[in-house]
Amino acid sequence: MTASNTSPLHRSVCDRSARITIWGAGFIGLSAATAFAQEGFHCAIVDVDASRVRCINAGTVPLPGFEDRVQLDPQTLRDGRLRAVSPDDKDALDAQIHLICVNTDRDGKAFQDPLQAVLKAIGSAHRADRELLVSIESTVSVRWLDLVLPLLTGATGVVGTGIHLATAPRRDWLLDPEMNLRSLPRVVGTLSPASQPLVTELYGTVSDVVHMAGDWTRAALSKSVENLYRYVDLVLTNQLAAAYPDLDMAEVFRLAGTKWNVPSLHPSIGIGGYCIPLSPHYAGDGLLGEGQLPLVDSALDWDAAHPSRVAEWLTNKFDGPIGILGISYAPDVHVPQGSPTLALAAALSAHGADVRLHDPFLSTEEVIARGEGARALSWPEDLAAVRTLVIATPHTVYADLPDHLSALADPPTVIDSLGKLREAFAGTKVRYVEIGTPALWAEHNPVLGNGSSVSDGTR
Ligand SMILES: NC(=O)c1ccc[n+]([C@@H]2O[C@H](COP(=O)([O-])OP(=O)(O)OC[C@H]3O[C@@H](n4cnc5c(N)ncnc54)[C@H](O)[C@@H]3O)[C@@H](O)[C@H]2O)c1
């Protein structure tokens, strides 16, 4: 397409004069805003959370643990290419390109209120004589897309001939900074084929590979489907580990993962985060429980009982008090949403266990507030106060755990959800059990011998 037959908005993307408003200053919005600002666009990032707005304008990433994952270039703040504002900022509302990156979940459930509020705000400021591009980067159910045009046009009654609508779901892998917005292939889709060149141009500025889907529904659904594959696989992994309690299933999964088209998965105390556990609710919105996705229905049912299953195993086989290390579902970030630890803590409390929780990214007050009746564990002082210690999230700070526990006269038994500290505990006197293995500690700790009393039934 030549410059002469592109629209004014498209040309403003090509020459970087387009102003972009990004809604939501979480990891997704902030990483998008910084990437587009780096490419020369003037970006306003809007958030209802005034503290996030203040932090960004002061040059600080307002997301604990994400400081190294978002490059907040002070130069872009100084020269005004990036600024954070509240939702009533007139210039932000006046932009012709809006990227929606607000949260679409709350309390472990899909939640569309923030998306609706943003669409209404954009619609109320839209002028019929100008083109408008609204791209939804947040994860959504495809049924929600039916509401987008009515919400956008409802306030003005403007029919959207100049309105470009797109979905551009995000993929991010927090554990590897090399897998980022620039390097990961980006799936995008548009409501109208006429919007494809504009959207390809825009996203091509920040992502090396852009896959244009046949339409915006397919692009949006691809996001939930890729996570749903993973969800079902992970539930199956936990089921297999429970079905073969006397086998080293962690090794079985490692071996299976040596096949070229099989991922290497590990059983765990629970599936966490807000992408994978929520994917059945986005991909199966309106279909769950209707017999159309029976595999997903059954996976959800089995998985819902998993915290209680693990709590029963822990309370039957191990002594209390029980400590759990790590609340965030991923290492070295503050993401308490969708925490398998909190689900397990609730189930343990229901089983009458005395539970203590620690996470280096949550204050004691936050641990207590979120802790489902559990107490806060002071790291490392309280390690001697628990008899069983679950490593739920391998935060970097826990690398010292083998040393701390080895220094205790009578250390607690360690239950390692993902087996990440297996090598670090090898040869120590600490009783170590990796989820998915039968009393692996006995092999690792010859001092305790294979006939130890806890080897029976640990998995
Ligand atoms: N974080 C990830 O790794 C990741 C990966 C892929 C997809 N996603 C999806 O991207 C979306 C955003 O994720 P996130 O992690 O950045 O979320 P987040 O919860 O950290 O941030 C969302 C932000 O939106 C703000 N917000 C809510 N309502 C608003 C409104 N009406 N106007 C302005 N701001 C508003 C909130 O205050 C919050 O700061 C979600 O749909 C999520 O599922 C996230």
C-alpha cells in the first residue's frame, strides 16, 4: 500500500505523529506504552489508580518485581512522549488510537466492567468526523466483543464507518526477559478487513512478527485457546501424579518431555496466575456446563478440588504447623491474584491446620489480609517454628533455604511444589519431598535411609 492511498490515521502511524492512549498501567499497559514511546509516538497511559499514575510520572515502575521487566526511559518522560494521566484527561481522550490494557479478571473470575467503562469513555469523546482505532489487548471472551461497538457508539449515536476495531492479545513470559513484546510473535485481528493495513503498521512498530488473523474474534480466541491447552495439560499432569503415588512421576514427565512435540510439565500444589486458570472461562464463556466442552468441564471440576486434595494429603502425612513459602504464582514478582498458595492455605485452614505464609513481595499486612486465616511467617526467623514447609514459589531469596534449614537442630520437612530446589537440598540432612515423587528425600539423604517412617505415602 502506498502512502497516497492510506488513510490520514495510517499516515500518522507511519510518520509517528499519531498520539496513542493506553488504558491501564499494569504490566501489559506499561510495557505497551513504553514500547510505543520508544518508537517515537506520544503516549498517554491512563489509570484509575492515582498512585500508579504518580509513580510513573516520577519515573518509577509501580509494579513490584517488574522493575527490570519494563524499561521506563526517563527521556520519554522528560520530553513528554510518555505521561501518565487520570481517565478524565482531555488530551488522552482526544487521541485517535486507544489501546485497552485494563484488567479483565477479579477475584479469580472473568470480569468485564473495566473494559466497558473504558469503551464508554472513549465513545463519549469520539468525534464522527475523525478516524478512531480501538484495540483490545486485554484478554477477553469473544462474546464480549459483541458489546464493543454499541458501547463505543452508544454515547454519541455515531455509527462507526471510521472506527477501526482490533484485538491484539498479549503473550508474555515473566520468567524470561528475552521473551517480550518485541520478540514474541504477535497475533492481531480486526473487525473489518479495511483496518488490517493500519493495525499491521501499528503493531509492526513494536513487534518483529505480526500475524494478522482472519478477523478479530479469531485473534481474541487464539489467546484463550493457547492457555487452555496448557491448563488441560497441567490438570492432567496433576491427575497422573495423583494416580501413580508410588512412582517418581516428575521423572516420567521429564522423560515424556524429551519427545519433540510434548512439553515437559511438573505436577504442583495448584495451577496459578490469572491467565491459565482463567482461560477456560474466556474460551468457554457461554459453553461451560453445556456439554460442548466436556473435557474442560471435567478439568475444572477436578482442579477445583485440588487444594483440598493437597491439604488432606499434607495434614494426614505431615506435622503442623505448616509454612508455605511464596504467594505470587511466579517467582520474583508481586502477583497475588490467582495464587495457588492462598487456595491451599484456605483448604488447610478448613482442615484445621495451623498455617503460616511468607512472600518477599508482600508485606506482613498484605499476607495477613489475603492469607485466608493463615498467619504471617517471618523469614527466616520463623523457619524453626514450622514442622512442614511447602515451597510454593521458588523466589530467588529462597535459594538460601537449604543453608537456613541445615543450621536448625530439627528442621521441618520440605515439600517442594515444582522440584526447583531438588539439587540444592541433595546431601543435606533436611527431609525433602518433591511433589510428584515418592519421598525423594530418602534417596537424597542417605543419613536418613530408605526405611524412614515418612517414606510411606508421601505421594
Ligand atoms: N500480566 C501478564 O503477564 C498478562 C499477559 C497476557 C495478558 N494479560 C492480560 O492483560 C490485561 C492486563 O493485565 P495486567 O497484568 O496489566 O493487569 P493489571 O491488573 O496489573 O493492570 C490493569 C490496570 O488497569 C487499571 N484500570 C482498571 N479500570 C480502569 C479504567 N476504567 N480506566 C483506566 N484504568 C483502569 C487498573 O487500575 C490497573 O492498574 C488483562 O486482561 C490480562 O489478563 C496479562
